[in-house]
Amino acid sequence: MPSTMDLGRLARRLWPGRCALARPSDWIEAGCLLILVLLLMVTVPVAGAVGSETYTTTSELARQQRDDRMPTTATLLEPAPGVDPGVLGELVRASWVRPDGQVAVGKVNVRQEAAAGDRVDIWVDRSGEVTLAPITEGGVVVAAVATGLIALCLGVVGLLLAYQLVRWALDRHRLRRWADEWTRVRVQWTTRQE
């Protein structure tokens, strides 16, 4: 646990106070640090709002997809080639019944071991075309949490980079001022020695 002396030293380091040696650049840096802390505290609720908005939007999209898509079963007309073990699935010709009762033929994604005549579950849209399964409730939650975390990380990283950029500029300014002071002192010393 840090001692009171350590905390006081840290506070003086972060906030110049009434120190006679504090330069204007020290005050600017302290002010930027205070602004950084305040903005970091605001970043958390903003990221939460972004995640919440993503949840609302994605939930609506998932609802629309559930209304527009339906599961059906397709019968494979040919076996899956199964030649490349690195491929997760193969496109194979299959037939299925559309929502209007017509038989459709097209390509569906199947596992490599599929044989002709196998039945596979697919999703189709209102016109009977093969489509992806609708977004699940778990997918909605994952999208919202991931978006909120990404927003939080981007906000924190952006603020920290901005603060570091300000510190870098202030350090360059202080080094230039220090070099100028040393040049002036050197001139005074050399003129006194002559």
C-alpha cells in the first residue's frame, strides 16, 4: 500500500501546485491530464450507448430475417467432391421445395462427406432462394458486446495517443527552451572569462 508521502509526491508530479519552478508548459500538461481523465470517464458510458444501439439495430435486423427466412430440407443430387480436407464445405447441386410449392434446383453448401440423396437443412428467403440462417439472439448479444468493447478500446487508445502527442510537443518545447537558456548562460560565462 502506498504511503502518504508517495501519494503526495505523485500528486505534486501530476499537478504543479504553487511551485515556483512550475513552467506554463507544466500547467498545460496538468490541464491536459485532467481533461484526459474526465474524457476517459465519459468513454465508458459512450461505449455502453454504442453497444446498446448496436443491440437494438441488430435485434431488429434479426427479427426481419426471422420473418423473411424459413428453414427447409434439400436433397443432394450429387455427392460432395471431398477432395480438399482444408475446405469446411462444398457447393453441391440439390433440390428443395420453395414456399410457393415449386421445386427449385441450385447449389447448397454441404460437408465433404455428403453423398447423393442425403438430406441437408437449409434456409431460404420468401422467393425460395438459398440464403444464410437468420441472426440468433446469441449473435445479437455478441455483436453488441463486441461493438461496445471496440468503441471503448478505440476511445481509450485515441485519448491516450492524443495525450502522448501533447506531451511530446510540450517536451520538445521545453527542450528547446532549455537549450536556449544554456546558450544564453554559455554566452554570459564566456564573456565574463574574457
